[in-house]
Amino acid sequence: MTNDWRKDRIGAALRGENPTVLRRLDAGFAAIGDVQFLPGYSVLLVDEPGVERLSDLPRAKRAAFLADMDRLGEAVERACGRLDPRFRRVNLEILGNTYPVLHAHVWPRYEWEPAELVGLPVWLYPHDRWNDETFRLGPSHDELRVAIGEELDRLGATA
């Protein structure tokens, strides 16, 4: 498998070729983020190619997408809280400014973050955090992937 899946993340997820996908949810795909400078960063991808905004979906599908976002957020919260005692909270965001396809970001936040950044939006982190190979998703994140996936399964079973 090449990195071609990055050019069409949703199409690749639908074909089972997106290696970041953790689980298929009701209205999208739970995926772990490409960068992990905040371990557990995850993304919810809508499951319909070409959908740019939440308002592009019928109301029932909007509600399902938002419920999936909530489920992924809680799964990240539970997994990260279990794996790191300095976990603080999650931030949930739907932006779409750079990647114009409906998706939601789930950012875990930690007590160990730099004091000047811990209370700010993640997007204000220095550019080197986003591009440093040290923070790229890789085998060292397998435990985290499994933990988030297990929490998604538990939350789905209780829905």
C-alpha cells in the first residue's frame, strides 16, 4: 500500500484501504491522526465523498455524524485517561478550512503540554510539531490505537 490513500481518505476508507481507520461508525469513519504530538489525536471522516459541510447532509445523517463525533471524543477521553495520568480533556472541532471535506477533530489535551500552549487551540502549536517525523503515526502508537478502538466498541455496545 502506498500513500495514495492520503489523496482520497474517504474513498480509501470506503475501500478498506485507509490504514488510519479505527472503526466504521454510523455516519463516518473513526481514524487516528497522522500526527501524534498530542497522543490520541483522532479524526472522524464523513462516509460520503463530496460532502463539504454538516449542512450538506440530511438532518438525520447530521445527527448521526454528531453522535459519532461524541462517541469518538468519549473513546479518546477514556483511552487517553487510562494510558496517561496527566490527561486533561478532549477538544472537539469541525473546521474544514484546509481539507474541504466534512470531518471532525478530536484533540486530547494534557497537563504536560507547554504552559504557554495548554490553554490555546492546538492550531497554535509550532509548525515543527506538525512536520517532525518524531510525531508521525507509527508502530509506537499501536497500544493507543487498540485502546481507542476498544473504547469505541464498548461505547457502541451501550448505545
